[in-house]
Amino acid sequence: MSITVVGSIALDSVKTPFGEAKEALGGSALYFSSAASFFTPVSLVGVIGEDFPRGDIDFLAKRGVDLSGLETAKGQTFRWAGSYEYDMNEAKTHATHLNVFETFHPKLSEAHQQAEFLFLGNIHPALQREVIGKVAKPLAIGCDTMNFWIQGSREELLKTIRLVDIMFINDTEARMLAGVPNLVKAARAIREMGPKILVIKKGEHGAMLFSGQTVFSVPAFPLEDVFDPTGAGDSFAGGFMGYLASKGDLNDRVLRRAMIYGSVMASFNVEKFSMERLKTLTKDEIEQRFKEFKKLSHYEELEA
Amino acid sequence: MSITVVGSIALDSVKTPFGEAKEALGGSALYFSSAASFFTPVSLVGVIGEDFPRGDIDFLAKRGVDLSGLETAKGQTFRWAGSYEYDMNEAKTHATHLNVFETFHPKLSEAHQQAEFLFLGNIHPALQREVIGKVAKPLAIGCDTMNFWIQGSREELLKTIRLVDIMFINDTEARMLAGVPNLVKAARAIREMGPKILVIKKGEHGAMLFSGQTVFSVPAFPLEDVFDPTGAGDSFAGGFMGYLASKGDLNDRVLRRAMIYGSVMASFNVEKFSMERLKTLTKDEIEQRFKEFKKLSHYEELEA
């Protein structure tokens, strides 16, 4: 089944202790669609400025991503600049220039509206709701958000969350949104706001799935070198939603495996700056790492 | 096989957002032996003052813990006072009174010296080394430590670590000891200091095992109420070492299961103040939670 993703497309300038990237590909929609495209057909809806280096996303078209929803507007592409310290857990934002993103209203073609899966990248919650109103009858709507909207647009966000099936959020934001420090309690509170399925991302500590009576915990893949965590959350969501769409199902076994594929995609994402690793990644590498996750988290009964 | 544990025995005064305990049972040796006693015979070596409420540890004797190495010295029992904020990740120490612990030199009987497994609770590394010199031919020596010794007695600690087979340390301390922020690199550096097997404890984020080529990651059991994290690390070590000793083996499958038993014991430990939960715990409850860990971390192949 197919996914439509609506989100940001950016030129990111990122500095980490291991180097820096200037005006490199970024934004939730690009990371998500790149990761999801390994699993299922993806349509990307977003806006770029006249200055955007179109050739740089040829690799997405080659991977079958439908770019017909990529609107070019008069002006400059959305830009973000930030840096990470050694712990790599939180980005420090140096500059955000919305540019063409400021007046963006997503246009969904007939085909985009019919997608079985919808993913709303981290954009203004009112804009996310606008998109939800345009899709016909999706099997599942996934949604990401961030502290900025939780603190600044809480009421709008709550209205959007009510309509969402699968919520992606990091642990700090989950505590902030729910207003309780305990993560299990926070998960319950957020699920009472709407989403039946909740994924809490914990960076280097992995991720947790809450669905029905299930609590499922996945470790992060142990990496010696994390070069740039930018986009890891969107790559996770791309692997997760992409796998769900490929199965067209939300049962417990599929959801658990989706968590692993999400973790696999996030782990590749952070190995290089920007989308460099996702560009060269192969399906074989993905399946190989999927298998390695089993060694990382499974244990066996002993023989008697 | 049997374990000898040498460590602190304390009267702890602890305050958390959920209440407080005054002069309650504490110390690495008590937590460890209580947890390990569910799996294997344990001998406790430590010192108490004349004021220690002996009756309060009758439950250990009933569980078969050999208390012949419990020395009563003139003076007051070791006391610690601390508090935790909502995040429960780090204790704030308000007071430490070593009292009888200040001049303590562990005396190991013939039987203690013959134990196949030795655990060195978090005490001065020179004292830990003194104990190592007294044991005959242990199959494995486990050791815990803390930031206080890493910062204040680094050279002594390094000399001790060199002699240790299994090191238990939390993630912050691992980074501090190794001097690198990346946990996989820190693990490698610490294993090069001596211990073939390394367990990194991450509190609410679970724990990681490094052994041979194995990296194994265990989530923490998701609890809605964590009343008092004091002793969780020692209960983890008790479950881990206790299970190893019960199997008399350090192979990969046994080690992985030991990680789960460690996590199980730590998760019970934090459900009530001091050792209240460990006192009433049963083997059935332990096995039940062990099974629940599987649901928390395992995923299956899909049918074709």
C-alpha cells in the first residue's frame, strides 16, 4: 500500500563534534520518504524555493518516490542551522528561516488523497490538520511533533492528535506533552488524547511501542560513531510506516517488526551527515542489520 | 555454586517525590545478597555497629544467607542520607557517615575464601583488592564502583579493575572512567582495562552486556511507579551473579539470561522503599516477570 508524506524540505547547516555540513538536504519529508521508499511506494508533498538544488534529490525519484507533489514557490527554501554537543541527544538551534514554508498550504492530488497511509512530518499542527481533512479514507495516519508546538501551540496540537492513529514523539517531549515524569504514565495519558498506537523515541536508548496491551522496547543499534543525528526520528518513522504500509496491517507482530525496521533506518541515518548514508543504502544492508537486531535483544531458553 | 559478597551495610535515610524512609536497611551487600539469595547460596561479609537492628535482617537468614561474616564493631553503623528528584536517575547525597566502616577490613573465613563466585560491592577499590587477595580460586569476580572512586581514587580503581572478570557500572560512570562520550567506545576501553565481561546499567533505559563479540541490550521493566531507586544496581548485580552461580557457567546464553534476571530483580527493588519489596518477594513472582520480559523485547518472523 502507498504512503503520502507531508512535511518540511530544508537545507540544513549542521555542526557536530565530528564535522559539519552546509546547506545539505534535510527536513522531515525528505528523511521520511527516503527511508520509507525501501519498503513501499511513497508520494512526497512539500514546498521548495527557486534556489533548491533539484538534482540533489534525483536519488529519490530513482527509488520510485513520487515527486509530483513537490511545489516550487517564489523565494528561498526553508533553512535550519544547528549543532550538537558530544552527547548528541539534543540539537541546539542557531537559526530557522521558514522562507517559502511560511505561506505553504499543502496541495494533495487525487492520487495523494487516496493513499492508504498518511504521515504528517513535524510542521505546524494546524497545517497537519488541514492535510488530514483532505485525505479520503486512510488506513492509518501517523504524526510527529516537537517541543516547539507542544509549548507554543498546545491547543492546536491536541486537536490534531485527536485525529491521529500513530503518534511519534521523543521521551522528553512525551513527558512535556503529558505533564508527568514517568514514561509509562505519560504514554497512557498521550494515548488517551487520541493515538491508539504510540512510539516514544529515546535516541541512543532506543524506542518504545505502546499499542493495545503491548509494551515493546527496542534498543538502539550500538554504533561507535554517530556523525549526525539530524533526521534520525524521521528515518525511524519512515522505516516504521513504510514497513506497515508494505504489509497493509497493524497487528502486533507487524508493529513489533516495524519498530525494528524503524530502528534500523535511524541507525543508518546517523552514520553520515545529512542524507549521505540513506542515499547509498541498499535493501540487503537493511535486512542484514535487521537480523543483527535479533542478536542484540533476544535470549533463549536453556536446554534442560 | 556459592557466592561471597563483600560490601557496605547501611542505615539509609531516603527522600523521593513519593515519600521517605528513615534509617532503613541499605548498603550494597544487603541489596546484593537479598537478590542473589533467590538463586544460589550466599555468604555476606561486612560490618555493622552496635546500634544495628539485627532483627531486621532475619529475613536474610531465613532465605539461607550465611551471616557468619557479619562483624559487629564498636560504634555506629554506616549511614547514608540522600534524595531523588522526579527523574529518579541520580541520587543527591545529603550526608555520609562512615562510622564503623571507616576502619573496616574484611575477614574471610575458610568457607568464604572457597566461594566460586565473589562480588565486590561499591567500597574503596583498595579494600576490594584486599578481598581479591584473600579468595582462593574463584570462577568469576564481579565488581561494582561509583563516580566517587573514579574521580578520587582512579589509580587504585584501575589496579582493582585489572583483577576483575565482570564489571558493573552505570552509563555516566562508564563515560567518566573511559573518558569518551560514546558508550560502545567506552565499553571497549573499559574491557581493555581488565574485565572480560562488562555490564553497563542505564536506569530506566535498561542495561547492556558486552562479552566476547556479544552486545546484548535489555530494556528496563516498564513501571508506572518507581518509589525508590536506591539499591537497584546492587539488586541487578545480585540477580545477575546469583543466576550465573546457580548455573556455574559464563556462556553466552547464560549471560543473556542473567541480564534478564538482573533486570527483574532491579525492577522489583524500586517498587517500594528500602528492601521492603525484596523482603516479601517470591520465586514465583520472579519467574513470572522473567516471562514478561520476553513479551517486552522479542519479535517473531511472520508467516509467509
